[in-house]
Amino acid sequence: MALKNPLQRIKPDPDQGLGLFLGSSRKDSLSFDDEQGRPLFERALGQLGPVSVDEMYTFEPALCVGGKATIENLVKVKMDIQLMILDQLRR
């Protein structure tokens, strides 16, 4: 009987892991607060509408370059593009 190569292990499903994380989290624990400490998610949803599977809410300008966490600075963007931009900004 041959031993399995440890490098050939089955990789966990990232969608399942994310689903478990989100499913076990309280809704209020996932919201981001504005500069006055008020949750932004419900207001973003009302102002910008729901995001599709390839979108996300973000601040413009980004917080990492001095943007402010206000409802006025929230926009809805394509997730893949925004994450690439944020990755470049952190370098």
C-alpha cells in the first residue's frame, strides 16, 4: 500500500469556509462604523443599493491614503479591481 503524497491533500473549499464564517457571525459584528461610531452598512445599503456577487462597498478616497469613514465617501465598486488597487496602495 503506497502512502499518499502530503502535497496532494484535498484543499478546503474557500467558499465553504467563508460561508461558515459569515453564517456564524452576528450581522452587527460585520458592519464598519463611521467616524462618529455609527454602523455604516444599513445606510450604505439604503443609499447605494445592494451589491452583486462581484461588487463591494468601499471608501473613496481609500482610508489607507487619508480618506474619511463617512457615508458620503462610500461607493459601490467592482471587487476584483478594488482589491488589486488596495493591494498596490499598501506596498
